[in-house]
Amino acid sequence: MTFQDKTVVVTGAGRGIGKAIALAFARQGANLAINALHQETASAAAGEIQAIGAQAQWAALDVSDEQAVTQFADQVFEKFGAVHILVNNAGITRDNLFLRMKTEQWDEALAVNLRGAFLFTRIFARRMIRQKTGGRIINMASVAGEAGNPGQANYSAAKAGVIAMTKSCAREFGHYGITVNAVAPGLIETDMIRSMEQAAVDYVRKKIPAGRFGTPEEVADAVLFLASDSASYINGAVLRVNGGLLV
Ligand SMILES: NC(=O)c1ccc[n+]([C@@H]2O[C@H](COP(=O)([O-])OP(=O)(O)OC[C@H]3O[C@@H](n4cnc5c(N)ncnc54)[C@H](O)[C@@H]3O)[C@@H](O)[C@H]2O)c1
């Protein structure tokens, strides 16, 4: 797989899965435009990308802030001229049992996971269509978006929304040569998982046929495949990367 001369946007690439995706694209020759919530992580990730020899543009922003998203897109097009691949990866959890869930927890999970993916998809799909280059959009869903999860009704609803948005966009953008797919990870070793209670972690691990959690690099491999020429006829799919958790 080579992504030479391709420009890739990855949201939430300051750490974890997003950073692994950005670095994997950089190793295959792509130019990267990344963002994260905090300046330190976004700039450090950009430094790692540049150390590989790839170009990297970065910003600290909130993906649910429409004005910030527009400004970021303008800067990306000014620097690179075109964008070929968008990975909507930024996501957060705001866990609580449903009956105790605060309205703010519900709203925050929906804002980052779903509204963020909507804002980025709309602005970059419009520009991909104008470029007439086709493109690839890959959205980060989750096992929770397919199966639900106690304590994660907000996150699960957002990720189910991401899956439904993926399928709708696949239908709308297909004839522009843009494919839209989702990757649905199971449990992946990142800071997001490290904040889970140990009892919950042990409980879920027992249910995974692979007997282990996945790595960010294993998710990145799936994303690069969907972004590659090898996946040109895959559209509207949800690729599970979960070690068999949902089998
Ligand atoms: N780790 C898992 O087990 C797992 C499982 C299924 C799905 N996912 C999904 O994969 C994606 C990445 O997860 P992760 O485990 O790497 O998370 P993480 O918490 O390690 O990293 C999240 C990244 O997103 C950024 N981010 C958070 N809120 C943001 C915002 N409002 N605007 C811009 N950037 C923001 C953070 O700065 C960070 O760089 C998320 O969409 C998550 O829901 C993760």
C-alpha cells in the first residue's frame, strides 16, 4: 500500500488509535493534517509524523466546534491543495448508568462522536466532490454502537449514529467516487480503556475469542486497507476489529 502524494486528515490524532493511524499513513508516504483537543499532544504527534519524513499540519481544536472545523479545513486546503482521505477518529466516553446519566454527559458524547464526524464529513466531502478526485472517508465506530453496553447508552447511541451516517453517506457519495466505511473496534489498548474499571476490563476480556485486547496498530491496519486502492469496491461497510468479540 502506498499513499504517496495523498493528503490524509485524521481527527483526534494526539494519542491512541488516531495517532497510530496517522503514523501508519505517514510511513506509506502520505501528507498528514491532524488535530486533537490539546495543543501539546497534537504538536507532539505532528513531530513524530515529521520525524518519519512526512509533511504534517496540526491544530488543537474541538471537533464539535463548527467554526474551528471550517478554519481547519481552510488551512488544510491552503497548505495541501486537496484532501483524499478523511478519518473521523476523535471520540470520547462519558460513562454512567442510564438512570443516573446527566444531560451534559449525553450531550458531550453525542457532540464529539457524532456531531464532530458530521461536521468533518460535510466540509471535506464537499471539497472532495469539487476536486473531482474521488476519496475515502473512514469513520471510527465501536462494538458498543452495534451491541450496546451497560453504562454507555450515550456513547453507544453516538456510535450507532456514526454507523447509520456512514451507510447514508455511502449511498449519497458513491457516484462521486467517494467510499464511506466504518471501522468498529472492540477493546483496544489505549488511554480510553485504561480509565475503565478493572472488573469490567476482566469481564470483557473473557468474552474475546482472541483472549486479548487489540492494539492501535491493528486498527490502523484496517483503516489503511479501507483507504487503499485494494478496497475500491467496498462502500458502506462496517469492518469489525474486535478479536471475535461479537461472533
Ligand atoms: N480504545 C478502544 O477500545 C476503542 C474501542 C472502540 C472504539 N474506539 C474509538 O476509537 C477512537 C479513538 O479512541 P482512543 O482509544 O484512541 O481514544 P483516546 O482517548 O486515547 O484518544 C482520543 C483522541 O481524540 C482527541 N479528542 C477527544 N475529544 C476531542 C475533541 N472534542 N476534538 C478533537 N479531538 C478530540 C483526544 O485529544 C485524543 O487525541 C474513538 O472514536 C473511540 O470511540 C476506541
